[in-house]
Amino acid sequence: MMKQTATVGSDHSAGEHKQLQVVIFAGTTEGRLLAEGLADSGADVTVCVATEYGEKLMPEQSNRKVHTGRLDAQQMDLFLQEKSPDLVVDATHPYAQAVSENIRQVCQKLQIEDLRLLREDEELLPKDQRIHVVDSTKEAAELAQQMKGKIFLTTGSKELSVFVQTVTDFSRLYARVLSTAETFELCHRLGFEGKQLICMQGPFSKELNLAMFRQVDAGILVTKASGDIGGFSDKVQAALEADMECIVIRRPVEKGLTFGQVCERFGIEVSEQQRAGLRMPKTMQMQKTMQMQQATEPVHGSKESRTLVLVGIGMGMPKQMTLEARHELEQAQVIFGAKRMLEAVGEFPAMKVCEYRRDQISAYLCEHPKITRAAVVFSGDVGFYSGADSFGACLDCGGNRWSVRQIAGISSVNYFAAKLGIAWQDVRLCSVHGRDTDLVTKICQNRKVFTLLNGGEQVKEIAERLVNDGLDQVVVSVGYDLGYDSEEIWKGTAQAFISRPVRKGICVALFENGQAVHTTTGNYPDAAYTRGRVPLTKEEIRGIALSKLRLTSDAVCYDIGAGTGGMTMDIARFVPDGRVYAFERKPEACELLRENKEKFQAGNVTIIQGEAPDILIDQQAPTHAFIGGSGGNLKAIVETLLQKNPSVRIVIDAITLETIAEANELLQTCSVKDPEIVSVSVAKAKAAGNYHLMESMNPVYIFSFTGDGSTDSMV
């Protein structure tokens, strides 16, 4: 083995050392940075790059040469024979397996030491059902073919042919590739052109990724686990924010040394700030400027091990902290948190700062660059309605990149369940502590509901609503100051809690409703509604309209021309975590709406009297909208909905020929996608003596479509 310096071998009689000869096959940021570090330490370095663009990123120096152009196995053999290096470093992309294999075989043949440079281990992917991890490009293409929506490809130009061969509808494919002539020509031969081809050099910020995804209305991201330096986490975070499916091609398993290990072996000092700076292409002069700036910083503040740990400390007493939490707090130089949380960790020697907001903590760390290890303490568990959710996986503070880790704690829900002696795997979890949540509806639909509350006054208000809705026998358990010496747990029926004294302070509560019914299919029968002279959309029509709405549990849905409230109450049933706004111009209909809201215990319904579209303008933007009556203003209503949310899902019921014609014209003039028209004719049996006759209803046309995301509602 050679010496771990920039020289190799020695001639003791002459007192001379041979200069280390290194060939680096560079295809990654780490490879370019290693070449620079070795050259600066005195080694004679030859860097092999595949493209002219790579050459621009790695200009030549006196002891650093650049070879441009791809080498097959035979060419590589001749090249290395000519160079006769002491060491070959394979710093190609993790997915360039064929090139890596050629390097390994040629080096083995020529008996040259070869070293595989690995990318650093990445943080775990977020737990999200929209993320799908596969082992190959072929598997990714096959999965994308099965999904719906436009496919945004970021796997590189060499992989595009697999998707072209597998995805039957080529118009779904959008490719983002390097901005080189060679790459463009390859993409053009495959049929990518115009808006389906984006030629840019990454990595890209989360914001730019998000803008691109939305620009093409992408529904699926296909990417490789290329590492944080390659912008992987920013891509995935942007895709999830855009509610896209993410197909991630797993990185091949390799053996070798990480960038940090190689730097340690050769004594190369490279700061985290320099590595972060190379995430976007820079000239050599800019890199040198960064090195000079870094050299003036304190040594302690330039280390790569900057870690911010988010610690769940349980209910707030030291005895409830896990051993892992205590270990992290003992290691921290500074501990952030709310006042009550800092009191709970007073025994630890770190400096205490009363702050728990992400931006303020980041600003503090920027002002104190010597700090390399910090902790933020949160009550309960960091994964249950915690402020830890806002921090993400990393933090950039004045050019210093902090990795962020989470330490689980005992949450209020499992602590309280243990105190009550019950299981909690079937509990519906929610919080009304500083949140707008319709808790009573959840109690009606779930046998067990656990929630965080602002205080005892809120418990009394909820108990009164339960009693008014006929749920006076719901069992209520309330916990105050959990984990402290002043801990109290009260238990009784909702009726009993109305007269119980109110205690102030944040508390938790468990509601047990043995009569809860949570129907996941079907809609309410017509006979269940309080009826008047106001029309009611028949249940068969409502059933089809509901399926066309494609509701989500947290939808914000408008029912315009709500009438008796048939669609309103059905929608409310299917969006327990959302809101339903019932718009109706007739006072008589609004009264029926209120009666049916109370009858069906639809606490997530808001009734608004007025004329659409004017009444819609100041309301919360909808994700979905049903139009059962337009009062002759159908076009203006649809335009308003698309202006409030260009991607809103709209369903229209039309009976009259005039409304049908107007709705059909809107499909041609509005900026919408996936339009559909369904004609429904329903006949129901009606008793006539000992016989039954089929009585037909008026045929109904159901129009459904989604805004295409365009900011202009009309062409």
C-alpha cells in the first residue's frame, strides 16, 4: 500500500520522494472536489470527464490535467497504461455501474490500486405512501405506466429510452436533462422536444423544482437516490408538496470509501461550507474565494459534524425522558425550547435559549458559528402535533449546513391511554389546541377520539354540544398536567361535564362513543332528510355526483345552490377533516339546511345565504365544488371558482336544456382537463295496489372536470 500523503515511495540515499500520480474518473461533485484537494496537496492529478461541460467545471492547473471524452474498456486500458498512475479513483455517478466495472477490471489487469469513492449515506426517505422505491429503471417505467398523470423524469438522458419503450402514451413524458449538445441530440432522437424537454444543469432548489412540476402539471416524479449534493431531497420535498407520486430508483449497493474517509486518508481538509457551495456549478475562482473565506474562520466552527437534535422529552418531567434523549441533551452545547420545556431540562449543563421557532433558531446559530451541536426540546413526542414538524431534514445557517435528527419521546396519547388502562391503536387522533377542528363530528363517527385541548372551558363547550346532539352518554376522560405532581384525571359522561367546575390550562381528553357509526360507502337516503317545498337532489343522482367529485378527507368543498342540503350532508359525511360551505339564496332553503345540519350532526358545514358568484368571493378557496343550482349565473360561477383555485374539481348537475347547453360550452372555453359528461335516467318502483310501477325521474346530465392549473380561467 502506498503512503497516505501526496508522495509515494522513497529513495533514502537521495532523500527524494516520488510525486503521487493519480487518475480520477470524475462524474460527481465529490470527485471534482477530491481532485482539487489532491492537486493542492502536491499530487500529480489527471481528471477524466465525459463531457465538455465537465471540463468547464474542472479547469486545468499546473499539476492537474483534464481528459475529456468517454472511454470504453479498451480505450481505458491504453490510457492507464500510458499514464501508469499509482492510484485510480472511481468517482463516477453511483448509477454508472458499467463504467465502474470497466475501471475495476482494467485496474485489476494492470495491477493498479483502484479506489471507489462513495457518496455519503443519505437521510431516510420520509414515510409517505406517495413514495415508491424500486430497484431498476425498468421497474420504475413499468410502475409509472400503471399510474395516472404526467411523468417528470430526472433520471438522466441515458435512461429515457426505457420509458419511451414502456410508457404507451408518449405525451405523458417530460424529461429534465443536462444542457449539452450531445444530450439534446439523444433526447431529440427519442422524440423529446418543445415543452417535453427541459435542458438545465442542477442541482435545483425545492422552489425551482416545485415551479417546474406545476408548470407542466406533473403527477409523477421519477428520480434516482442521487444524494443530497445531487439535490435529491429538494426534488422529493417539492414533489410531495405538489401532491405527486414519487418513484425513487434505489442506489446500487457498493463497496468503497466515502468522501470524508478519503479526505482523512490523504490529510485533505475540506469544510462543509465548501461542499455546500459546490452544489451549484461555480468557476475555479469562486471556489478559491470560498476557501480563503473558510480559512479565516475558527477551526471549531468549520467542522462537518454540525447536528441539531429535536428531542421529545415526554410529559415534561426528567423521569419520563428516554436514555437516548438524556444522552443527546448531555452532549448539546445549547438547548432551545419554550420556557416550560427549558425548566424540565435545567439539570443539563448546556446554555439555555428560550426559543422554539425554526427561523429564529437558525438565525441564532448563524450568529454563533462556534456552536456545532444543539438541541431543541419539545413536550411529548416529536411526531405528534409537534413544532418539530417544521424543521425538515437539514438546516442552512450562514453557509453552515446542519443535519437535523429527531429523538422520539413519550407522547401524551400513549401516556394517557396507559393511565386509563386502555389500548389506543383504534383511537382517532386529533387536536383542537390552536386548530379549527370539528371534534363533535369525529366523536359521532369514531368509538374513541383523543384530542389536545386549550383548556377546561373547551371541554365544557364540547360536552354541551354533545348533549344537544343527543350524545349525553359519551364517556369523557380529561387529563390535566400529565406527568407532573399536580396531575389530575377526570372521568364522566358528557352530561356530567356540563356541571363540573372548569379548570384552566392545556389538557388532553378521550371521548368514548359506543354508538359511533362511521359509514365509508353510500350516501344518506332521501327519507332521512327534513323536507319542504325546496327541491332535493335524489340519492341516486347524489351517489353518482359524489363519485365524480373525487373527494379527499380534508377537502374544502362548495355546494352551490344547496337547496335542502342533500349534497351538503353527503359531502360533509365524506370529508371529516375538511369543510363544506353550503351557498343558498332562498331563506326557506337555508332554514331547511340548518335543520338537516343539526339532524345529521354535520359540524363541519357552514351555511351562507346569498347570490353566487358574489357570495363566493370572500370565502376560503375550494378544492372541490358541486353546482346544483346556478340561478342563471353558471358561467360566472365557474370562472370565479377557477380564479379562486385554478385546479379546483367541479361537478355540475343540469336538468334544463339551457343549462345543459351552457355547461357544454364551458367545457370548450374554460381552461380545464379530463372533462366528462354523463346522462343519468332513474326509475323507482312505486306501489299501486298489489302491483308496483316504475316511475321515471327527469333525466339529469352530470358534467365533471378539473381546472388545469392555469392562472387564466378562460381561453
